[in-house]
Amino acid sequence: MGAARLRRQMQDQDGVATVRQAKDAGYSKVAIAGKIRRGEWERPAHGVLRTTDHPNTPRSRIRVAMLSVGADATLVGRSAAYWWQMTDIAPADVEVAVPKRSQPRRRPGVSVIRRDLSPSDRISVDGLLVTKKAVTVLAAVAALGLLAGAKFMDRVLQKGLVALDALLECHESSRGRHGAVVGASLLALAAGGARSEAERMAHRVLREAGITGWEADHRVMLPRHGPAVLDLAFLGQRVLVEIDGWAYHRGLRAFLHDTRRQNALVLAGWIVIRTNWHELKERPDAFVVTVRDALADRARC
């Protein structure tokens, strides 16, 4: 009976259990050693067992790390983001926070952070203590940095995995913490500043590349559509650059409107180039090449 219960428990825990759980299920020290000797179980960390018929997944690796550190452990940062299914990529080291008073031994593949977390910042998810979603996102952003952090925050906001208001509230309560400056910058972009910054970047990138002759915010009347404001237009060549901020700000209604608008522009003879904050920040050269190619194509017509 105890063996069947432990098997179910290990299935629920990604193939992992503590030695204490095995003993509570009726396994003696000798019986546990026998299972390990026969290759049915293995001991991946102190005080932890893993059944060998379960694949060694990122979840089982995280579970092993957390159970080995102990009951005071909280999954944080990018590891918590993976546990929340905010990302498909688990970090190489499992990030675990323990109270400052703790003195945990070093463990391979585990990054232990001594930090006192408020109980209100933690929640149990699938049997592990994890930082709540907003806390997790801001910590992950701090670890990822500006560019990768921007993509991550944009994606979780777009998918509705966390609310912007919750992130703003969490940031206000954690000012001065490591990574708060990066979080503040990205929250300003998420709150509506990404598009205006993308516009400024596009103007600067084109000027630095020596590309001139464009007008910003040019108003036109499109047949079968009505009035439109063109973000960045080369009027003589009828080449238009449409500038987006983050995907978070493009809901279904905006997407449908932009699609109809772009179709009207194409029918009116415009080449439409779309760019966004991420491309202008990471790959401005690629943006310049696209604009040059479009202008050269029109010059040959």
C-alpha cells in the first residue's frame, strides 16, 4: 500500500521524492539502498530520490533542487518563470531563495540567493513555493537585462499571464532592489512609451544612415478607407514605414484596423514596411537595409 502511494506521489512530483517521503511510505534505509543498487531509483541530491523510469526533465531538475534545499526554499527569477510556464527555456542553474539566516551547502546546478521574502510574495504551485507572477516577472527581467527582458515582459503581457497594473504595483513596493532600474525602464515602455521611443529610434537610425527625404506623421486620404496618418513616409517614392511599439499594445481590434489600413495603402500604390521597438533596438542595420532596398526598387520603376 505504501509503495503504491509513493509511486503516485513520485508521478505527481515529476518522478522525484524525498528520502523522508520514502520512509513515511514504509521504505527502510536498507530497502531504499536496494532500490538504488538495482537501478530503480537514483539519488540526484542529498535527501532526494528520483525514479529512473521517469525522464530527467527541467521540471524534475527544479524539483530535485527545491527538495534538496529544504522547506524554506522559494523558486525565484527565471526558474520561477519557467515553473509558471511563462517561458519554455529553463535556466542552466535553478534559482532558489532562502532566508538570510540560512546557511545552505553549495549544490551543483543550484544558484542559492539568501533573501528574506515576504509571505505575501510567495504561493504554492504544483507543490513548490514560488514567487507570485508579478514578482517573478520583475526578477526575471532583472536577470535577463534590457533587450531579452523587454521581449519577455512584452510576451507575458501580450498573453495575459500577468497584468501591467500588478507589475507596476510590485515595482513600487520593491524600489531599490537589484534590477529595479531595468524594471522601471521596461515598465515605462509597457505603459505606452514603446511606440514613441521606437519612432525616435527610427528617425535617428535613418538620419545616421544618411537616408533623408521622409516626413513623419503625414496625413493622407485613402480611397475606400478615409483619413490616415503615416508614421514615416517617403512621399515621392510612396514608401511608408509603419512603426509599432510592443506586441502587448496590438490587440485584435488594432490588428484588424491595421490590416484594413495596410490593404488600402497597398491598393493606393504604397510599399509598406513594418518595424518595431525590438528590431530597432536589436537589428537597426537590418531595418536600414530594408528601407534602402524599397527606395532603390521604386527608383528603378
